[in-house]
Amino acid sequence: MKRNRTRRSRSRSGFTLLEVLLVLIILVVIAGFAIQNFTGIQDTANKKAAVTQIGQLSNACKTYQLLMRQLPPNLEALVNAPAELENPGEWTKQLEKVPLDPWNRPYEYKVNGSSFEIRSLGADGQSGTSDDITNG
């Protein structure tokens, strides 16, 4: 009787190849869903960060316009006091530094007469595509 028990326990020790493959397939499917969901969350967070930064840059440009009676020539002008400021004591630094967009590219800034546009090229880095983010 002892021999029959040892034979059965030897044949059942470990996992079969089919069981291991099934577990691996399940893990790959779960990882695929997790990666897909994480990518979507990161894209949404980057877009929201760009909208927030563009809003801050727009407010800084409007404050500069109130002080100087003109729009800044570029975004770097928001960091340091302009040389032509009549009363330097009135200057309050608008920004510590001009941020890069969430995709590590500089924001585009264009003055159109009395209005301005601040633009992030979005994830694709191409101007004029559907993923561009602007203040307008």
C-alpha cells in the first residue's frame, strides 16, 4: 500500500505546463488592461496641467499689461522687471521662471495687436493639430 501512495504523490507534485501557461496568460491580460488605463490617466493629467499653466501665464500677461500698458514681448519678460518701468517699486515678479509644458517643450506665445495667444503643441508636438491647447 505504501508504494501506491508514493506513486500518486509523485505524479501530482508540481504544476502541469497547461496550468502554468494559463496563469501566465491571465497575468498578461491583466497587465495589458492596467497599462492601457494608466496611459489614459497620464494623458488626461498632462492636458489638465497644460490648461492650468496656460491660465497662470495668461494672468501674468494681463498683470504685465496693466503695469506696462502693453503686452509683454515674450514670456521671459514676465520674470524680470522691464527696464522702461517708470517706478520699479511697482513691479511684482509675475513668475519665478517660465515653465515648460507637460511634454517638456516651451509654450508658444504670439501677440496679435491687443490680444495674445499662449499655445502648447500637445503630445504630438505639431502645431495646428487637435491636441493643441491654447488660452483662447
